[in-house]
Amino acid sequence: MATPEELKEAAKIANEEFRLLNDQLIGINGQIKEMVKSSEDFDEATKNVVKTYQSDFSSAVNSIKKSGRELALLQAKQSKGTRLDAAEQKRLAKATENITKQRAIAEDSLNGLRKNGSKISQQQVYQFGEGVDKIQEQAAAADGLNTELTSQRGIAGSLLDNAKAYLGNMDKTGLSTIALNGKLNLTQKLTLASEAAMLALAKGALEGSNNIAHLQKNLGISYGSAYELQNSLAISAANTSDLIINSKDLNKSLTDLVETTGLLSTFSGDTLVTMTTLTKQLGFGAKEASQLSLLSRLQSEDTTSVLENTVGTVNAINRQNKSAISAKAVLNDIATASASIVVSLGSSPELLAEAATEARALGLNLEKVDNIAASLLNFESSIENELKAELLLGKAINLEKARLAALNNDSAALSKEIAENTALTETFATGNRIQQEAAAAALGMSRNDLADMVMQQQFLNLAQDDFITQYGEQSYQSMQAQSATEKFQASLEKIQGIIGDVGTAFSPIIDGFATLVGHLAESKGLMFVISTIMGTMAVKSMINAVGSIFSASFKLGPLGIGLAAAGVGSLFAAKSKAQSVKDGIAPSSKGPFTITDSYGAMAVTAQGDSIMASPNITNSATSAGGSEQSRTNVLLERLLAKDSNVYMDSDKVGSSFAKNASF
């Protein structure tokens, strides 16, 4: 393996060769272009053809040169001992592919030029091919060099480089890249660590708030009770060493159990752990996992041990029958069994497992065996069908013990007794259709149902090999096995759950603040305060508008003041009816226009003026206009402060203004 110094030297040499080869291509292209241009031996048609070939050749050479420059840039990076990242590797591959493609075009163009009489020597063709060969060799060398650099960097180093590049694209501040490159001192690292811890706690508090709210919604309990219950779930999660268990999942399992059973209960921590394991690890649905978990809880508080014993029952029957029935399939049968079957078998997972395993050994399931039991207990028709089957099959059939087992709700014994009557199942191999229907009727089944049972028995025979002997028996723990990826993901979720549990302690603060904000938003008093603040901001602008009205009316004397008062009233009336518009141009035919700013100031355009609304229009008001406006405002304020002797309709105008100025 080459040393880093050797790799750098090789990259430098390759980069220099790229530059020389690019110069060579430029020279060849120039020679051919000049040769075609100066040739006088072509007729008009041939000239057009030759120019086309020359143009194609020139375009191909320029494209090759461009790819060569790209390769040179990449080699320059490699000359520093730095490998190419994923994006740069794609650029390298694209440049290499383009060189191959453009070479073919250029060579076709050279052949076309020669066939049409261009005086292109074989030497020039050879030089072009040799130059492109070297570029392609250098491209391959660049790829090989990158592989060598990547190998020396190692898997961990390559992953870190990719992480830096990814985070660099995601984090425009550059903070993540600086941290990964180790450019922070101890104080900066501690500061970032403390900030990260605070963010984690804040996120945990929000997660805790969500968990508490989830309990409130689904259980209908108070905030305090939900908070206390969530803390107990956190303790249960902490007490188990199982990676997949966290308080959030226990929260969900609890509410699923409540929804399934319609009962309010804590169901004990171990029951919730079992429920979570069945859903997350074994893939059961919430309803099926609820039934299996609660049946286990009825037998013992140690629900895990109950399920381990249930799987042990399946193993024992497999050994006895020399069969290989799947324990997980049996657990599913128990989880989906009807209430009548469950209660009839004492709600015991182990008894249910025995019955389900024997049923599967027969080629049926618990539900179908239960249907056979119901048929056999219809004594009159059952005995009649049994005798009819004996007559048609010509073989002895005895279902008396089967009827007794059905009467006693002993599903396991019933399955065994049916299996003893082999004449019924052998009919499908030797009997005709009438005999098959008679055999099925004896068990209260249809011909298709009996055929399914026989076919399943044939499939089971395929499993009666040395599988269990060679690979061992099944276990409940093995069903919960996780891959390395799953363990890693579960570990992250476990850590996040712990942070969430710590953050739950701060959830009341978060929820209290949110409640306060909600109350403030609903408060009429607060809305009044906000309205007052906004109104005060609007008053300043409205005073300026009133000043403009009086500035134009003072010239008319007392009558002008009256007109100004009317104008002010119109100002407020117009403001209340003002509407917003989008960007655009309003024609003068629609005018004059009334304009209101965000604080309530209004202006009316002159007749014949158009209006343009756009964010890109600058203010063109002159400073003189602004000065006049300011003087008018000063005069208005003096007027409002003065006790005027001007009257209108027996009302003192100055007093009216003073009263109305406090809007």
C-alpha cells in the first residue's frame, strides 16, 4: 500500500499531465480548424459537410477539455492527500463518462473529414487518440487514487467525513462542522454541552406534556392524576432491562388496554411490559396483544413467565407427537380465540396452547375444532351421519369418545379422537366424491373443509424431520431477538425515553405557562389593553391627517373651520369602511381614491390621478411638503389648546374640538 506522501506525489504528477494534455487538445483542434478553413478544393456541398464535421469535432474537443479541467480540479484536491467525497466521486464518474462519449463523436468527425477530402494526416488522428487515452488513464488513476485514500482513511474516518459534509450542508452556521473538526476549546465545549442539555430537557418536558395529555384524553382523569400515573409508568420502564420498553410505549399500551376492555385499570407494570413486547417485538395487533396479556395476568402477576410456560407447552406436545408446530402461530390462535373457547378452557394460556397445538396437528385451528364439537353434540344428526359414512366407506367409525370430549369442552382430546379415525381422512386418497362428502358430514364439515384439513396434515408431514433435534426448541425469549440495528435503534429510544421521563418533572411548568397564555388570549381585559395600545399608535397618525384637513380649511375663516370639522368626521367614517387591495394599478377612471396607512392616516387623490400599489415604489415626497405639514400640525395643536370665541349653531367650535380631540 502506498504511503500518504507517495499518493500526494502521484496526484501532483497526474494534475500536471492533465494540464499538458489539455494544451495538446487545444493545439490539435486549432490545426484542424485552420486546415478546413483554408482549404479551396471543396465544392459548396462538400464545404457544408466538412464544416459540420469540423464543428462536431470542435464541440467534442471542448467538452473533453471541460471534463479534463474538472478532473484536474479533483486531482488537485487529491494532491493534498484528501479523498473525494460522495458528490465529488459523482463528478469524477460523470466526467469520465463524458470523455468516452465525446471521444467517439470526435473520432467519427475525424473519419468524416478524411473521407470528404480534408488533408488530415494519420499522425494527427493518432495524436488525438493518444492524448485522450492519457486523459482516460488519468481519470482511472484518479478513481483508483480515491479508493486508496479512502482505504487509508478507514471506515470510521470515511463515515466521519461524510457526517461532516452532511452536517455542513444542513447547518449553514458552520457550528456542527467546527465541533466535528475539534476547533472548540474546553469552555466552548462545556457551553455547547450545557445548551444541548437544556434543549434535551426542554424537549423532554414537551414529550412529558404530550404523555400526560394522552392519559388525560383517554382515561378522563385530572392533570395531577395523569402526571402521577405517567411517573409510575416511568418507574416501570426504568425497572426493566428490556431495551424496547420505555414510558411512552407503556403509556400507549395502557390506553390500548383500556380501549379494548372498556375498563379503567393500571393493569400492573408487568402486564404493560408484556403488552408492549407483544406489539413491538412479536408484531401482534393491539386487540390480540390485549387478550394474550390479560389472560396471562389472570394466571399470575409474572406474565412473562406465563408466556414462557405457554411456549413450553407447545414444545412438549411437539416432542410427544413428533411434530413441529410453530409456537408463535399457537400464541396467535390463543390471542384470536373466541370468548366461549377461552372461558371453556379456564382462561388458561397453557390449556389453550395445548388445545391449539393439537388442533394444528390435526390440520385445523381452535375455531374449527369448536365447530366440530357443536356438530357432534347434535346427537341425532351426528349419529345418523356417522352410520351413513360407515356404510358408504365400508369401514368402522367410532366417534363416541369424540362426543364425550366435545361435551366436556376438552378440545385437545377431541382433536386426538378425530385423528384416531383415520378412515375419514384416508377417504380423500381412495374414496369417490360421495364417500368424501359422507366422511365430511360425519364431522359436521363441508367437503372443502375436510380437504383443507387433509392438505394441512400433508404439509405437517414435511416438517416432521429433524429440525427441532438439529436446531433446538422454541422459546419466548428467542421470539424477542433483535438485530444489531434494532438494538441500536431501541437504545436510542430508551435514552430518549429516559430524558423524556426526566423532562416530565418540568412538564407542569410548561403546561402552566401554556394555560396562562390560553387564559390571557381569552381575557377581554387583555384584548382591551392590546386594542388601546394599537389605538394609541393610530392616534398619532390620525392627528397628522386632521392637521392636513385644517391646513387647507383655515383660508376660509370660520366657515372653513366648520368644513374642517365635517372633514374630520368623514375621515373617521372612511377609515371604518377602508378595504385592502393587492399590488397593481388602479385607473384614473375609478378615482379619486382614498388611501389609509397602517396607523389610520388617510389621503384623497386628485381627480384624474391613477394609483400604483407595489413594494418597489419609493417615497417621492419633497422636504418642503413635509415642512408645511409639520407647521400645520403645530398650528392645530395650538388651536386645540386655545379657548376660541368662534361659534357654530350655538356650539362653541373650540370646545367641540377639545372634546373630540381625545379620541
